[in-house]
Amino acid sequence: MATLQLKNITKQFGDTKVIKGIDLDVNDREFVVFVGPSGCGKSTLMRMIAGLESASDGDILIDGKRMNEVGPADRGLAMVFQSYALYPHMTVEGNMGFSMRLAGVPKEERRAKVLEAAKILQLEPLLDRKPKALSGGQRQRVAIGRAIVRNPIIFLFDEPLSNLDAALRVQMRIELARLHEELDATMIYVTHDQIEAMTMADKIVVLHDGVVEQVGSPMALYHHPRNRFVAGFIGSPKMNFFSVEQQSIGDDGVTVRLPGGRPCTIPVAGEQLASDEALELGIRPEHLQLDENGPLSGQIKVLERLGGQNSLYVQMGELLITIMADGDVAYRVNDTVQFGLAAERAHLFDAQGLALESLSQHPLASLTRQDNRAATEPAAPGAQV
Amino acid sequence: MTTHRNSAPAHTRSLPIRQLVLTLLGWSIALIIFFPILWMVLTGFKTESAAIADPRFIFSPTLESYQEVQARSGYARFALNSIAVAFGSTFLALLIAIPSAYAMAFLPTKRTKGTLLWMLSTKMLPPVGVLVPIYLIFRDVGLLDTRTGLIIIYTLMNLPIVVWMLYTFFKDMPKDILEAGRMDGASTLQEVFFLLLPLTLPGIASTGLLSVILSWNEAFWSLNLTSSKAAPLTAYIASFSSPEGLFWAKLSAASTMAIAPILILGWMTQKQMVRGLTFGAVK
């Protein structure tokens, strides 16, 4: 059992507030990802949970007990640092066993525990090496091994993959997800990479400028972003935004006039809207389709062929719109294209940048990784035989 | 015309010429700096009359001066004092400086920079300015002509430099590693002994060596605060320049014997020194 609660946590460095009152519940065995642009306070928040930084105000509760005044080692957490922070003068075994050495664990027992963790991470042949004789991926695994050996109730990962090359990052991502299943521990993970957040998280916490913008499952954030910031941050390539004029508000949604003059009804609740309020429409590149009869048009400025898909950057008035299109389309740069949008996938943002609520929930929006597991688990015993 | 025709080959040849000139310049400067030491060593092997005669490189060497110097006063006693005082003060300085540098590097406050500058500023005051008060204090507490007294003075003398150097080495140490240690359950003392000291050892070694050398070569305080019992080698050298007049050959022989140990130490540890002084320059 390991839960974490943050209650109105703030952090101030001198006169600057970097964390402006954060409330958060992390459930047992959950994989929670803090994501946000650099400088949003996500690392500071994690360091406060770890105990490396003190909170200016608020409570940090682990399993219901207040931990603000408890030292980092006594909170029962383990942290994997961005720089790995291995001890350069110790072997892999020395690195992984250091916490036990400090605790006075006998050598034999230490070795057994290190071997156990090394087996999980396939580090056995490297135990006698020094960190400088290891590759980046191996160092990363040693850093994770050092955390596993401590048998923590909560794992903290501070951008652990950002120093790895792209291929290794994908591999480590899979390995971390596997590790989460295997260790069955609560994990908190900080990253600025929304792909890491989307692929690994049970719950994503989007931070911006010291406040939580939204907390939810990856699919909830993707399909129902609460505001313009989350909409723009989650999803790759980025969501397109353009201003639209309000025409009418009905039971089936808000009808707006698209650039180019054609009307479009977006199925969102608009009762609270002022009749002259400026609106912004957000639509993801994958929800725009090339369509000869589409309501929108523009000129292709850049064409990125990815094989299976093409990214089209289309000049529409002042704006550059991104469209993900089928890879087999033979368009060229400077061609003018017509395109349409999937109205049920579009988002409307009011003047404050808040999203208008969708009239229907996306069927996958409440799906979490734990649900994925639950669906496969009944089959597992049979599969193992 | 001619210059134009010659310019191309001259250009291609310019690199070796440049290097030759630079090499010559480097050697000349090194020789000029080294010459007094060389002359001192040579003079030590001359007779007293040859030493004050016209300067000559070619002469018949003799150990006469060394024998006389050794007969007149015990080199070993002075050398022992030098060793005790140089190493004792270095040990004490490191003992005090390591915790101070740790605090300044890892737990800085608004006043840390100011404190560091203030410490260095004490080195700007001419020592003679505090000679009288220190002499009186030493006399009253009975530290005159004792190794302990000299160790205290040398420790205080070197402390600013030792703290400064350790501070820069500690600052270069990645903070993450210490934090990882803290997450692993290390107390501050364990952090220092298991992580900080092993990782900054080259820096600490070169700092210690510098402190030993500075203490070894120090003359002002040793001449003023010691007479016979605790006098180190610098006082030993000086004893050959007074009152019966200057005896160049004996003075040189004594000086050679005084600087030889530290020169040998420096030569043996130069690799360590260079590594320490450039530690952290390249990650």
C-alpha cells in the first residue's frame, strides 16, 4: 500500500512562487506522470515529494502520514535522477548496494539483493564495472536498479530518459512499463515529453506555471482537454487553433462560422456563452481530412512524407494549419487543397481559454492503463499454463 | 616583385619557424626562472673563495661547504621541524577547511560570496602589520619557539587559500550525486566520507600539497617566532647569512639541502598536482 496526497503545496524561492498551491491524490500502484513545459515546476514538485526540497506551505502525506519534516531517506521513496547520479568511484554492485551498506546490511545479504535486482534489469554481467565503462542505457538501468534495491513504496523518476537517444528511449519506455507491472509499485514520473506521458501513465498531471492545469487519464486529456493549454500540449503534432464567429446556440451544439464562411455545428454545451463572446476552435491534425468539398482551403507550404502518413503544413489566411493525411496522396508543395473537419472531434474554447463541455463523452476517455490490464488479466492464467 | 614571389613558400614554411621561435622563447624564460636555483646549487659545490670570485660555470666541485654546514648545526633537527610544521599545519587546515568549504559550496547563503572574499582579503594585509600583536600573544601564552605555535600560524596563513581551492573543487562536484546519496540514506558525515572526499581526492591532494609547499617555504613567521627549538629549515638557511657576514657557499649548500625535499616531493607528485589544478575543467 502506498498512496500519496499533496494538500495545497506551495514553494517559494525568495519572492518568486514556483508552485502555487497544488492538490493531488496518487493512488496505490498508480503510474502518475507530471508533464509540462520546462520551468513549470514539475521537477521542484517531485523534489519536494522526495524531501530534497522543503515545501513552503501545505502538507505532503504518504500513506496518510505527514512527511514534511521527515528526511528523504526515511520517507521510503527511491529516486532515479535525470543525470543518473551514479557514484563514479563505485562498481555497479557498489552503486546498487550503497543504501544497504549505509544501513549496515551484511555483505552476503547485500549481494543477494543486488543480484535479484540485477536479474530483473539484465545487469548481471556488468556488476563489476564502473559507471564510466557503461553505455547510457546501461547506466540508466543501474540507476533504476539502485532504486529497486531499496524496495521503496514509491518510485520517483526525474526525466530519466531524456539523456538517451531516440531508439533507446522507446526501448526503455517499454521496459519501465514492464517494470511497473512486475514491481507493482506506485510510480511518479516527471517528463516534458508528452509521448512518454501518454504511453506510460495511468494518470497524467499537466503542470503549467506552478499550477495543475488538468489531471486525468491520457485518453481523457486527449479527447477532453479542459483548456487551451492542455489541448495544445497533449497530442503530437500540436492541435490547430483558429478564431471562429459564433452563429447560433442550439441543443445539438454551437454553430460557428468557419474561416471561408461555411457554418459548422460543434457538439458542445454553449448555454453559458455570451452571444458576442469570441471563440476559438481547436482541431487536431489527425481530425482534419482532405476533401474536395471541404469547407476550408489553403496552400501547401511544407510537405513531410513519413511513408504511411504525410504531414501537410497548409497556409490558411495568416495561419499555418497542420494536417495529417494519408501517405499515398500525391499532393505537391504549393498545391491548393480543400479540407474538412470532423465536427464531433473539434473543441471550442471561450475567451478565457476554457473548453466548452462536450455533449457526449468519448468512449475511451475513461480508459486507463489499469483498465487495459484488467481486461487482459482473466486470460492470463490460461495463457500461462 | 621579389617579396611577392617569395611570399608563398615563406608562408608554408612559417609554421615551423613560428614553433622554433616559440620553443626558444619558452626555453629562455624557463632558464631565466631556473637560473638562480641552478646558480645556488653550483655555488654550494664551490669553495668560499671561488663563490665570491668571478662567476664561472667550470670549476672543481667540492663538498667542503656541505661538510662545514653539517658540522656546524644539525640539519636533521631543522628538517624534522619543517616536516612536522608543514604537514601538521596542512592537516589542521584541511580538517577545518573541508567542513567550511562543504557548507559554502552546498549550503550557500546570501553572504557566502562575501565571506569568501573577506577571507581572501586577509591575505592582502602585510603579515608584518600583525607581527607585534601576534608576537605578544605568543609570548604570553608560551607559544614562542614551539612547533605548535608555528603550526597554528601556518594553518591560519593557509586557511583562506585552502578553503577557496576546496570550495571550487566541491562546487564542480555534481550535486545530484550527493542527493542520490541522501536518498540512499547517507547522513551528512557519510555523504562527505563516502562520496565527496573520494570524488574530490585529486583536488584535495593538490590543495594539501600546495599548503605543504607554502608552509615549508615560509620564512617571515618562522624567523620571528622561533629561535632554536622549533626553528624550521628556512631559519636554518638564514642562520648562515648573519652576524659573522655572508658565506655564499655555505648559504647555498644549506639552501640546496633545505629546498631539496620539497622539490623532490613536488617532482614526484606533479602529475597529481596538475590533475588536481585542472580538475573539473573538462567534464
